[in-house]
Amino acid sequence: MLGTRQEQRNTIWRLAIAQALAGANSVVIYATGAIIGATLAPIEALATLPISIFVVGMAACILPTGRIARRYGRRASFLAGSACSVLAGLLAMLAVMLGSFWLFCLATFFGGAYAAVVLSFRFAAADCVEPEWRPRALSIVMAGGVAAGVFGPQLVTYTMHLWEPPMFAATFLAQALVAGLSAMVLAGVRLPMPTAAEIAGGRPLIELVRQRRFIIAVICGAVSYLLMNFLMTAAPLAMRMSGHTQEHANLGLQWHVIAMYAPSFFTGRLITRFGAGRIVTSGLVLIGASAAIGLAGIDIPHFWIMLILLGLGWNFGFIGASAMVLECHRPEEKTRVQALSDFIVFGTMAVGSFASGGLLTAHGWDTVLWVSFAPLILAVAALLLAAMMRPASSMGAGPL
């Protein structure tokens, strides 16, 4: 925890601004990855592979960035991640200019490495404040994604035709410049350096992961992020396959990302008042509703409403699960537990991302939507089981 309230506020707002700038990295890749993939891939089934590689990059780099943070401090990992994003933008620009599918996949891997670092912004904010303020600090930083929801799609819209041909070359150069700006903001972040106890790591990892609350938090976080990515990855390409324009897809993603982050202004308060379990449950219900709207039709309103509900559901589900994780470790164990949680979440999400493109091209959009209900049922069942196993003395505190 930082010393003065002014230092705490300064750090939290720098992290929120960096979150807003860093969000352009993910939005650009999600908005363009499947479209570029469909153009450059050797076979149609690999159209969404670049986005899957992006998720693999996230999963592969979460534990290494956690080790960097534990040994050298979180700011060191932030700056390393920013360097990866600059490299990702430049490689992606070169890939579309050369027409190289595999170079583009390499670029999205480095973009995923940056996204892995950005995930730790929320936990860094929680480190700065007293325990009772952690949900609000976490949600303020996540709220920075609202700006990313506006900025990222507009960055694509206004740059994608600047250097035609090829389409999107200027977009990735702009994304690299934005990553450099984010690094400048992060350079001024002041965070506590790791203590000797934190470097040592605390209790054995097996003892930490066997906690019931940790298991439920990981399941809910994984399902929330898995389904958000599973449906969002396929949606832009599904819109194109349904006869809609790239501009309509960009707008749909814009409102989706805004819906992902806008509730963060009050999600922390909701968690404090109603409990993380109830907020996670609400998020899962919203994700189910989004899939149902998608099944109702393929007009633009169906896609847009589906994406908005999906974003809202992700916000409640993932932030609620993140708040649960904060209750599963001692201070000296935080980077290990948080990194492990995110690694499991994004390792699971990578599987769904790989499956999304193949299901869409082979079986259609409706199949993608129907398949999404299976993990949703698993997460709801886990929450219900945890509620039934809860001691009677804790009744009234909400699920878990």
C-alpha cells in the first residue's frame, strides 16, 4: 500500500489512463484479426488463428510477467509489456504489407504478451489501497477501458484505408504509437517494491489452489472470459458473412467494449454491497441472454445487442471473479496467486478461441452460439454447489 492518499490516487489514475490506451491494442486485433486472417490464411478454417495466437500469447506470458513483477516490481513488467506492444504493431504492419499470414500470427502473439501485462493493472491498483477500498480501486482501473471502447474501433475506422493497398497497414503503425504513449504514462507509476517475503512466495502453491473460493473464482473468471472471447472473436467475421460492412462490425465492437468497461464505475460498489458471488451470477445470466439474442436473428441490431449484453456480462463475471481472487491470498502471495489465476483463465480461453473460427466456418454462427451454453451451465452449477456447501452462519452474505 502506498503512503499518502494523493500517491494512491495518482497511481490509480495513471493505471486507468494506461488501461484506456492499452485497450487499443486488443480492440485493433479483435476488430481486424479474423478479417486479415480470412484474407491471408492458407485455408479458411485458420481465419481466426491470429486471434487464437493472441490469446496464447496472453496465457504464455502471464506467469513470466508475474515473476518479473515479483522480483523487480510491477512497473518493470509494465514497461516490458509496452515494448511487446510496440513490436506487435510494427510486425503486424509489415505482415499485412508483405501478405504474410505467419508473421501476422507472430505479431498477435506479442500483442497477447502485452495484454497479459495489462491484466495486472487491476491488481496493481488494489495493492495501493486499504483492503476495504480494493474492489473500487480495481473497478476504477477497469473503467479506463471505456475510453478504449471508443478509441480502439475509431482508430481502425479512420486508419484502415490510409495506405491502401494493403488495408490496415496504417492501423497497426498507429497502434504501435499508442503503445509508446502508454509506456510514457506507466513510467510515472509509483508502486511498492517487492518485499523479501513476496519474493519468497509464501505458502506452497498446491495449498493455495486447493481453496474452494479460489477454485470457484477461477471457474467463473475462466467461463466469463472464455465466452466473451469465443463470441467476440467470431462476431466480426459472422457479420461480414451475413452481408454487413466492416464499419458496422467496428461499431458493434465499439459498443461491446464500452459495455465491457462502463459498468466498472459502479461494479466495485455493487460487489461491496451485494457480494462478489451475486455479481458473478448476474454476469453469467447476461452472457446467456446475449447468446439467446444472437440466436434470434442476424440483422445488425441482433449482433449489436448481443455484443452489448456480452460486454456487460463479462464485466460483472470477470471483475466479480477477480474480487474473489483478492480474498484467496496473503500479501506476500499476491503475484503468484493472481498470475496463476489469470494463466488458468487465459489458457482455457485459448482453447475456446481456437474452436471459434472452425465452428463458425464449418457449422455457422448459430452453432457457435449454442455451444456457448455448455461452459455457462458449468459455471452456474459451480456457484450453486458452493452456495449449498456454505455454512449456515454465512447465509445472507450472497453466493460464496
